Amino acid sequence: MQFFLDTAQLAEIEQAAAWGILDGVTTNPSLMAKAGVRDFAAHYQAIARLTPGPVSAEVIGVSYADMVAEGRQLASLAPNIVVKIPFLPDGVRAIRTLSAEGIRTNCTLIFSPIQALIAAKAGATYLSPFVGRLDDIGHEGMALVRTIRQLLDTYKLPAKLLAASLRHPRHVLEAALAGADCATMPFAVMQQLFSHPLTEKGLAQFLADYAQLQSHA
Ligand code: E4P
């Protein structure tokens, strides 16, 4: 499973790339606003330079014509840009058009298996089911990831399953067990993947024992 960072913060992307575990980045208009981005095009190019894999850049328009025009423009910014399009009737149509032109797309805001099936049939490269937001309203978000996996396998659809809106390391593990191709997560969650109290305790003990040995030498 590939590890994507869900952020528009360049410092976070740089750090995750330095760890060597960064496979891609996803952004959305809220994350861009949170990062205080003014020049979206330049910022996407900066993210694309730092990322050793796909970078999802979301359209703002909601009409077919706007999404297609914006999608073409975003795709021209860097070779690793993937155009993120919301699941809407016009969005699905835009995915079909962009995909016929060889432009990779990520269908976002997926909350049901049928939405995922429709987007996959339209040619979406990635499908983004939002796990955490479903959990927030009392559903089991990960069940959606499992069902989409089944649909993609049953119909041999090539769309990649990108588990999104992940809130903690357990979500990341569950996405991997559910057969997600990629998991996108906030920086804090990626950072948490490294930590285990027994690893920290074990290392502290190793270093203490070594220091004691040195003091007797
Ligand atoms: C997906 O690509 C979205 O950017 C993201 O995962 C949404 O997460 P949130 O529900 O934590 O905002």
C-alpha cells in the first residue's frame, strides 16, 4: 500500500520525503486555505517538485466546462499532477473526458459504493472514499473501503483505491488490511506510524546499558 500525505504544507512534504516513505500527496481547497496559499499554480508546482509520486490538485469549478478547463490547466503544471474532481454528475462526465485525454484523475468525496463504481467506470485513476467523515456520523467508514475493493476486483476495474480522511494509525492499518492501494493521511498520523512506546523504552534501555558499560571501562 502506498503512503500519501494529505497536506499543502511544504515543510511536511519535505520531511516525509526525507523519511523515504512518501509515495504521493493529496490536497484539497481547505488544506490550501489552511496553508495560506495565494498562488495555487505555483504552490502545486512546488509540491510536485518535492513529491516522488502523484500529487492530487483539486478543481474549484463545479460545472462540466469549468472542471474540464481547470483540469487541463492543472495537469499541465507538472507531470505528476493528478486532477481531483468531486463526485457530481458533471464531475463524472469531466472524469470521462479528462481520462480519454490521458489526464489522470482522483474522484473525491466518495461516500457510497455505487458512487465509487460509477467513478471507476468513468475512468477515474483514483477513488477517494472518506473514512473518517463517515465514522464522524456514526457509520463504519472502513466498511466502504472493503466494499469498494470487492467491486473493483469483481469487475476487474483498474481504478486505484485511495483510502482518505484517515484520522489515526489504526485507520492506516485497517486500510491496508482492506486492500486499499493507497492511504492518504495528515502529517501527524504519518509521524505516529513510527512510534511505539516499547520501541522507545527498548532503545532507552539499550543506550543506558551501553553507557553503563562505558562508565566501567
Ligand atoms: C482526501 O483526499 C481529503 O483531502 C482528505 O483525506 C479529507 O480528510 P478530512 O476528512 O480529515 O478533512
